[in-house]
Amino acid sequence: MKRILKWAFFIILMVAAILGVCMMTVNNHIVQAQKDNIKAAVTSRNSSLSGREIGELKSIDPQCIMVLGAGIRNSETPTPMLRDRLDTAIMLYKKKVAPKILLSGDNGSFSHNEIHVMLRYTLKKGIPSKDIFCDHAGFSTYDSMYRAKSIFLVKRMVVVSQTYHLYRALYLANKLNITAIGVGADQEKYWGQPEREIREVLARDKDYFKGHKKPASVIGGKTIPISGSGVLSHGE
């Protein structure tokens, strides 16, 4: 009996080790594949971007700047992570990197309406309503990318998120045939980041397979071309 238990324990350890190696291999593949597509980062020391960096972003002729949701504190206030993403996107818009902003977040319940907060924040910063598009069903990074292509007909875009998250976002965009480059919004150190980094490794492994299977997003809908007015997408 003891011998059987020892063998069972050994097999479990071997399987766990193999799974760990596979997970890290996938994780490293995504990071290495996308690291050159992160063209700039906005930090506390570098609150703006150089002319060269702006030029690199404009080089793909992006149709929009996508902002991925990152939680809200209450019905009117974004989390620090989301606020930094929004501020970065607004700065890029004002520097004429792209003519539209695409806000993608979770509007799954009345008490958690990321899009409501993101839209109001962006409007208060002076962005014209017609240039703001809202994806109310960006329940995950994959859904956000899939819907950018299928609903908003995006072919080229700049993606704004914290750098650790951009690798996966850009990987998914690439797999869905969207030309995308990233700008990191890393203005501060965020509470809970070590745990977030661990979850991101698991998320990269999950989305690696989604990127190959390309399942439809959770919710579909009628197309709202990014080339037109975003007002119809606001839902308010």
C-alpha cells in the first residue's frame, strides 16, 4: 500500500511539473511574441510621449484607441488603474493618434456598469460624444477584442492598458486579424499587483487556446462601424 501511495504521489508531482512547464512555455511565448508591439508607456516620470513614439503609434493609421475596463469604485468613480488607462487614451486622442476612442468594459449588472463610468469620465475631459464608442459587453479581454472586430469593424487600433496586461490583449487582437500596438498606462504602483500578475499567467494560458479556436463573444449584436458616430453605442 505504501509503495502504491509513493508511486501515486510521484505521478502527481510529475504531472504537476509538466503542466507547470507547459503553462510557463505558453506564457513566455505570448510575452515574447508581443513585446515589440508595446511601443510606449506612460509612467509617473514620463507623463507624455515623445514625437518619435507618437509617430510609431500613428504609423499603422489606427482607427481608434481602445481602453479596456479595469473596475470601478462606485457608480461615478473608476479605479486608479482604469483612471490611468482613460487618461492615457485621452492624451493620445488629443495628440491625434487616432480619431476615435473605443471603451470596452463590463456592463453586466446595474450595480457594476463600467461603461457608464468610463463614458462620463471621458466626456468630462472634453472628448466629443461622436468620437466615443462604447462596448457594453466587454466581459473579458477576449470578448473585447472579438467585438472590436465583429461589432465595430476595427482593423487597426492602439490598445491602452497596464503593460502586464497588454501582452495578452495584443496577442488576442493579432489572432483575430486586428493590427494592434500597445501603450502602457503604468502611472503608479497598484494595490494587489502581485496577485494580479499571477492571475494574468493563468489568463494567458486560457486565452492562448481561445485565440486559436476563436469562439464567438458571449453577446453579439448589430454592427456600429468605428468610422461613423459613436453616439448610438452609448445606450444612455
